[in-house]
Amino acid sequence: MIRFFFLVCLLLFALLPLNAFAADRIELDETAIQGSRELPKILYVVPWKSARLGLLQGGVGSSSFDTAFEALDRDVFQRQVEYYDRLYGAGAQAVTSGNAR
């Protein structure tokens, strides 16, 4: 009998703090967001257009340089980088990356 009474008291003491935590709950107003119901629910996905080199003529905004911006041709630029690597070798890349820090 004493053992049963002890278990009941232990259970009550264990559940007593739960009532205190339940009192800390805050009730907030609900938010309802509604869109326009007249519009259809359709999504159009438009792919990006490919870039044309002729569109980038002239400067963009103000610049401290007197030269206009020019579009780079990918193959020509890669060829110039390859020539630079062959001319100056891997040592120039290490010096260049060391100065960039």
C-alpha cells in the first residue's frame, strides 16, 4: 500500500510541471493570404535566349576609362590564355596568384 501511494505521488510530481509549461502558450491571430481567383493557375517557363556578340556595343554607364566595352569571343580568349601559359609557363601563374592575395 505504501508502495502504491509512493508511485502515485511520484507520478503527480512528475506531471505537475507539465501544467506550468502549458500556461506559457501564446495564441496568435491567423494570417490568410489570398491571391486573385480570377486569374488562371498557369505558369509559363521561358528559356533564356542565347547571347549575341553584336548587342554589346558602346559603354555601359559611366567609366573612368576612355575605351568602350567590347564583347569577348570565347574561342579567341581561350586561345590567348593558352598562348600566355605557353609563353610564361606555370611560374607566371604562381606569381600572379601570389600577388592576388
